[in-house]
Amino acid sequence: MLINDFSGTHQNPFKSFLMGGFECADHLNAFGNRVDLFHASGHDIYLEEDFDQLNGLGIQIVREGIRWSHVETQPYQYDWSVVEQIIHVSQLKNIQVIWDICHFGFPDDLTPLHPMFARRFSHLCRAFVTKYRSLVRNGPLIVTPINEVSFLSWLGGDVRGTSPYCVGQGWEVKYSLMKAYIEGIEMMKEVDPSMRILVTEPLISIVTSDPANILSLVEAEKKHIEQFQVHDILSGAMCPELRGKPEYLDIIGVNYYYNNQWINETHEFLPWGEEPAHPYYRTLHSLIESVFQRYRRPVIISETSHPKEDRAKWIESITKQCISIIESKIPLFGCCIYPVVDRPDWDNLDEWHHSGLYDIFNTNSLERVPDIASIIAISKFIKHIKALQSIADNFYYRNSGVYID
């Protein structure tokens, strides 16, 4: 647990509890091809309409990515034109943006193992905050330096799913990414000391199929605890030579999907929708509670969704868990539906996930088609959360800065 526990200094910077995310992955996929899901999903041409739809639902916060591979096509030379467009439209539509600097992708001439990776990334971070503050002088700036370091380290360092296409080097990739992450924060804080850091990492549960076997139990627990390496490095509790600090672990974002719990020995996913629940399945409430107890930091659900026919059912499940978490007085600042708009698969761009609130069936027009059941579930979600407004008057929440809009 961090020494400086959660306190009233950790004010809630978010305009609304419900959030929406737009897919912005721009990495090299398993076949070595560059993906650009910002463009593939049509968010570049439907930007204003996408924000209007969210406003209509009562969602006033979005997660967006700058797409490093598009911003820095030459070392230390930046093209901010699309970022400026997002800033302009978000200001026009009264939408708050949470910015991802690296959402899996980096320029063609870099990998996390490149000796100049951290320097290039930190200069990018400083340039972004400088650009942003030249256009938006007031108000909170919330940044995720690198999304899902744990997943990216595994994908590129262990299973050859992206650059640097390694096997057995997950730790080396993670270490390099965290070096860049912390140096990026240092650079951004020089420009804007008030900026907030949102750490977005997968929230998982790994269990053994044989809890009576002590060795199996210990091995599963070891794998489970590895998910916190990023947080521990960032806070300085692990690898202190990388200059992590407790205050860098600011707001903890947990990316949580239907397949985030599995059995260590078989990698079999634990079913989430069974009644009664699978004996090894943990509630989202219990998982978030363990994170809060470990770090005493405010939390948001920074990504969640389910593909296809169970989308609405998943949203209803997440709604119940959010209510339970809030009622327990854990400082849950928000929940982000990710993605809002349909996305294609990274490795097979002809296959669409249909996991958003809006589907894409016509891949030429990229027209947004609302999934009615999901839209209804989101409307109910918002009503339930607003009904808890009185919790904001509770002494604990008043002093921790929690509010629900």
C-alpha cells in the first residue's frame, strides 16, 4: 500500500460518471501491417456526429488517442493537425477528453527496445502538453501515457503479436515501456504540474483449478499479482532506479472485459453470466476493492464492453457492480464504455467485433447503427447512477472530491 493514502487531495476531475472511448490503436499487427482503427472505424469523418451522439446519451467524457505513429513521422517533428481537430470539436461540443499518448503504436523506426525509445516518447509527451495548453489554457488535463503496458509487453515481448515481435522478453519490454512512461510524466509535469495521470491497465483474476495443491495455488497467485508490476514501478515501490513516485499513481483505470478471469493451468476463461456464479469467479466489486485496498487511489473502469448479443446484458451487469462499489464508499470516479463505435479486428480487418453501442455494417459508408438494447441499458445505467447522487453528500465523498453528474 502507498504511504500517502487516498485523501481529499485526489479531487475528481471528471465531468460525468459515464464515459465513452473511441478505438485508436495504431500499432503493427501480428502480420506486420500498420493498423489505424481511428480511421477504420470512421471516427475521423464522423467526429462531430460521434460526439453529438454521446451528448445525446448524457456522456460528456471520451477517451481518445493522439496516434503516435501519425503524429511523429520524422523524429522530433510533430503533425498535430488531427489532434487540434479533436480539441476544437471537443471544446465546441462540451466534451471532456482523456488523452492516450501511446495506444499500442509507435513510429516505424522505434520499438520499446530501441535505445532512444524513452527519449523520443518523453519529448513527444512534452510537445503534446505544450500544444494542448496553447489551445486550452484552463481546466483539467488528463493523460494516459501508455495504455495497457502489461498487455503490450506480453503482446510484443512474449507472443510476437506486435513490435518488437519477441518471445520470452516480456519483462524487458515492460521495463523499457515503464522507463518511457515515467520520463514522459516528468516532461509533462515540467510544462503543466497540475496535469493528471490516468493509469489504464487490465484488471484480471487468475486462479488455480486445484486450490488444494499449495504449489498450484502459489503459482496462480504469482501470475495474478504480476498485473500490479506497472503500478508498483510507477509509484517507485519497484525498480526505483526508474524514478517512479507515489504521486504518479494518480487515478487507477482498470480495463475489464468478459474474458479477464481464467484458470492458470488451462487458460480456460471463467464464465461471467452463470447463475449461480462459477465458484472461482470474482465479482468486479471484489477485484476493484482489492485494488483500492492495495493503493488507496481513486478508480475508474477505463474500458469495458462485450461483443455481439450479450452487450446489453454485460452493461446491466456492470451497472449493478458500479452501484455496489459506490454504495461501499470506494471512490469510483467513472465507467468508460469501450469502444462506443464498432471496430474491426486488428489482425483481420474484415472481421468486426460488434461490441460498441453503435454497429458498423456498411464498411464503405461506415454509417453508425445504434444497438437499441445497449442504448436502453446505458440509459438505465445513467438513471441508476444519478439516483445515487445523495452519496456525493456523504462526508467521505465530499472530502474526497467524488461527484456524480
